[in-house]
Amino acid sequence: MEEQEIVELGAQLPGWEVTDDDGIRKLKRRFRFRNFAEALAFTNRVGELAEDSQHHPALLTEWGAVTVWWWTHAIRGLHRNDFIMAARTSAIT
């Protein structure tokens, strides 16, 4: 993806940030919850979304929070689909 497209699509995703992890661009967002059970339930919903789409994020589940990273492993960076999946992830909170 070109930088301008990343900026434009990123502007449509409140709460998400574009990060660089050893040269790999990723979308990242931390979601907050009242307790571990709510965080785990959200993690499971994201997992179902990922399985349905056959596109899988990295997930870190903690007490009261889940951090989600979307990127496309095959291209070692961002694809339009990552932005779609980030929007779909935000919609299930």
C-alpha cells in the first residue's frame, strides 16, 4: 500500500494506530474492559471473526484489556483487508 492510502484509511479507524514492528507495518489498537472475563469474551469474538475471514491477527489478552494487531503476513505489511478487519473488530466491541 502507498503511504497516502494508509493515512487515508487509517483516518477512518478511530483508536487504531499504524505501528512499525521491525520494518513490518501493522494496525494496532488496545481495547479496555471491566474485567478479564469481558476481555476474554471479546478475544473469542475476534477469533471467530478471524476464522470466518481466514485472516488472523495477533491478540494479547490481559486483565481488562485486549491488544489487537492486524497485518498481512504473506506481504509482511499492510493490505486493504487489514483496514477492513480492523473496522470489523471495532464494530464487535
